[in-house]
Amino acid sequence: MKAFLILENGTVFTGKSIGSRKDMISEIVFNTSMTGYLEVLTDPSYAGQAVAMTYPLIGNYGITPDMESSRAWPDGYIVREISRVPSNFRCEGTLQRFLEKQGIPGIADIDTRALTKLLREKGTMNGMITTNEHFNIEEILPKLKNYRVGDVVTRVTCSEKYVLKGDKKKVALLDLGAKNNISNSLNKRGCEVTVYPAHTTAEEIISANPDGIMLSNGPGDPADCVSIINEIKKLYNTDIPIFAICLGHQLMALATGGATHKLKYGHRGGNHPVKDLKTGRVYISSQNHGYVVDTQSIDPDVAVPAFTNVNDGTNEGLEYMGKNIFTVQFHPEACPGPQDSGYLFDRFIEMMGGTK
């Protein structure tokens, strides 16, 4: 069946329908990863977005037990070619069937290179995937321009707290849309991880007397998380060690007087170089974000830049002065992305008084 991708600037791509056949309106973003499409699909940070994969063949190893959450989150999925016959000893089904079961509409057989170049030149745009061959573009364009991602953190966070048992340091993980591998990375280092819903009060977390606090990744505009920012301010004012990733990094900056802004087309992929400003060493990182912290807004008495993006110079991490707090924009837990920065979890454990 034919499918159409309609962008808010009026550009239309014609391809083949994959997954669900329902209509979808969302923010269109692209990811440059060559592998890990299942991790991308199950990353809660993609809630409110439709993802275009720049690598031309997607689905060639099928669906494997590598999900980052219990379900898929993107509103839509866009590929050049979807593999019809996957081949892998761990394969449990096809990507096409997975998209159908998850209710995610998609489009294949379009020029994803042209789409990516357009998004890079014009910036991230809203778009629609539809199988209706008689669509009226004059009616659709106002709907696309009016689309907003909204409060997606509330949608993706866990409904109640739960515990991953461990025999070493106790970590409170605030689930803003956390990928499974964040809690797993702590748990495999012996930490007992208590995962809290995003709107948990600071008082509840502090009263549990954790050795450290983890602020997770998540979707949406960080400035929309007003109530969560207020609670993070209270966490900042304690002496508890804190490590924050992606959205958590942005929210900590906002909680301490900083500002964030939206990137033209974001950083999404498994090959982004970041530089440690203390050592000068460059790491290859996995990233998924559309917003960044404005370093000019950060009071140097509060925090100083710790990492920077080698490609565009944007901030990739902060170290807080006089506090056991550090935050990063990239994903040190990334799997199957590069493992270069996994040592940051060891650093967090050392901050809590533990050993590697």
C-alpha cells in the first residue's frame, strides 16, 4: 500500500506503508546509527517524535531481546528499505511485524538521504504519515504547524516505584523516561537501584536516605518540566552525590539558574565525538537530544563545562562547583552504541564512597 510523508513546508515523499496504517502527525527527526534500531524504537526519549533512520537498510537482524523499555515509543518510523527476511541467531520476529503489533505507522522506499538533508538545511519539522491517497494538503499543513510535543515525560515515566536489588550503594533513579540500561549499568556494579516516577517529591527521595541520585534521560522540551525542576532544586541543595544524563542534565542546569535552547536538528546517533575539557581526550558517544544547555547562562560559581561537542561546540556536560554533582548530555550507558564513556558510572560510584 502507498504511504505519504508530508512535511510542514509542503514537501511530500511517496513510499510504501509499513507497520500500522493509521494516520500520524509528529515531529520528524533523524538518527544516524547503523545498528541498534530496536534500542532506538524502545527509547522513551523518542516519545512525541517520528524517527527517520539514515542508514539505508533497517531490520536485517530482526527483533532481538535488546529492548530499552517494555514498548516502542516513536509516533512513526521512516526508512529507506526494510528487511523482509531477517537473519540472526537471536531473531524473534520481523521489524514489520513488530511495528504492526506496537501500532506504529511507518513509511519505506523513500529517499531518506534527501529527507535528512532537508531537515539539516531547514531544521526539524513536523510531518504526517498517511496512506490516504486523496489527502488535502491545504487542510493538513495548518495541523502540522500547530502540532506540539507536549508533556511527554508524564507519558513515559513508570507508574510506581520499584527496586532492583543490590548489595552495595543505594541509588535513587528518577525516571524521566529512563532507558533500561541506565539502571542495569548501576545494578551490575552492585548498586541497589530504586526507580521513582518523574513527579516524585524530593522529600520522598531524600527520606529514603540514598547514597546517590541518578537523573535519567527523557523526551520533550526541558523547560516544560516546571514541577520536576522545582523538586530537583531541593535535591541540589542536599549533599547527596548526583549524576544526570541527557534530560536530567538539562533539568539540573535549569534548576540552578541556567537556560536551554532547541538545536536546529538535534544530535541523534551513535557516532558523536565529545571532548573532556579537563583531559583533552575525545570520546565517541551515543546521543539523542534536540535541546542543549546554553553555557553562557551558567554561573561559573555554580557549574563549569566539563564536556563539549567536537562537531558544533555545544555543551555536553557540566561539573558543579562545591558539589558532588556532574551531568552529561550524551549516553554513557548506550548499548549497542560505543562504550567509551561507561567509566562515568564508576566515577559516580566513587563519588558515593564506593569502589569500582
